[in-house]
Amino acid sequence: MTNMTMHEFFKQFGIKINDSKIFDIAVTHNSYANENKINETYQRLEFLGDAVLQMYVSKFLYLNFTKANEGKLTKTRSDVVRQETLSEVAKMINLGPIIRLGEGEIKSKGYEKPSILSDVYEAVTAAIYLDQTEEVLIEWIKATILKYLDKNDYKELNHDFKSELQEIIQAEVRSDLEYKVESQIHIEKENKIKYTVSVNLDGKKYGVGKGYSKQEASQNAAKDCLNKLKKPTKVN
């Protein structure tokens, strides 16, 4: 734990707080509120922050991954804004020490718990959204969650595996590259159809992929095929 104040924490991101109260609320856990008889906690701001992140992450993915289809974008956004990812972002920026926790939560290291870290990151994002200009909010998102994206491998969203496979097949003068829909299952809970597609070379199945569209499943099948084709052949 550090002794950095909330103002000092946000100053490193170029944020000069206007309304301290809203940032105090954003970092207040209900355990602290109960012990100090405070009415407001970060929960309402967390609700708003979730929507703000959904919007800006969606915009970033849409503009930067132009070859990814709707199903791929939706899955990636879900991966990016889920608790596990947001808590990693919060750890990366050392958000834990400025969270206001009750004595019990401090003893149990609540400032390291993924559920608390992710919630506070969302709440803080909402506070910035309400207190600062959009430019400042965008810089915060760039310096936190989008920086996390840069550190991790999301590049394959823009990769066209089908085209790469086609080029390899043409170079090897092979023929009979064929994609077949093996199955399509209606997922009632999500009201979506999940496709399973196989890619076949010279009459043999070389790869299988799944997805919420034929295109996504075909891309995954091509990726699976490429991985198998690129594996070195064992020499006895």
C-alpha cells in the first residue's frame, strides 16, 4: 500500500479533479460507508461506468479492427470489459491503494480482490466521464484499458485466415479447398445460431472452427488448418 492521495493518483494521468465528492464516492466501498455512516458508495457510478466503457471500447474495436465481423467484435468486447480484465487493468495502474475500505476488508486485502478492483475502475471511469471533458476521458481510457489491449494479443481480430490459407494452397498448387457447415445449433439463451465449419483439402478434413456466423466459423476453421499445416513434420 502507498500513501498516494487521490489527487496525486489522478494527476499522473493528467486529470485535475473538479468535484472531489464524486471521486470520493467512486472509491468508496460499502464496508467503508457502513463504518463511517456514509450514504453513497461506488455502486451507482459503477453502473454508469460499465456503459461508458462498453461504448468507448466498442468504438475502438469498430475503428481499429475493420476485418472483424460483429460476432468477433462482440466476443472481444465482452472479454475486454469483463471482471478479470478490468481487475488486471486496475492492478496495472495501482488503483487498489486509493480505494476506501472498512477495517475488515483491509484485513482481508480487499484492495487486491478482482471484484472490488473491477467495480472501482468502472466507477472511477464514470466519475471522469461526469467531471472532465471527453478528451480527458479518452486519454484515461487510452492510458488504462487500451494500453492493456496493446500489451495483449488482439491483433488476430484483423487477420484474414481464409485469405492466408488460400494463398498457401495456391502456392503449393493444391486444389479442392472446401468449407463445409458441419452443424448449426440454436442457442436459446442468446437467441443465436452457433455454426461448426470444417475446411477440407483434397477430400480430407484439415481444420474445424466454431462461431456465431458462417464467416466467423470459417475463419476459425482456416486458422485451425493453418496451425496444423505450419507444424513441423516429425522425422524418424
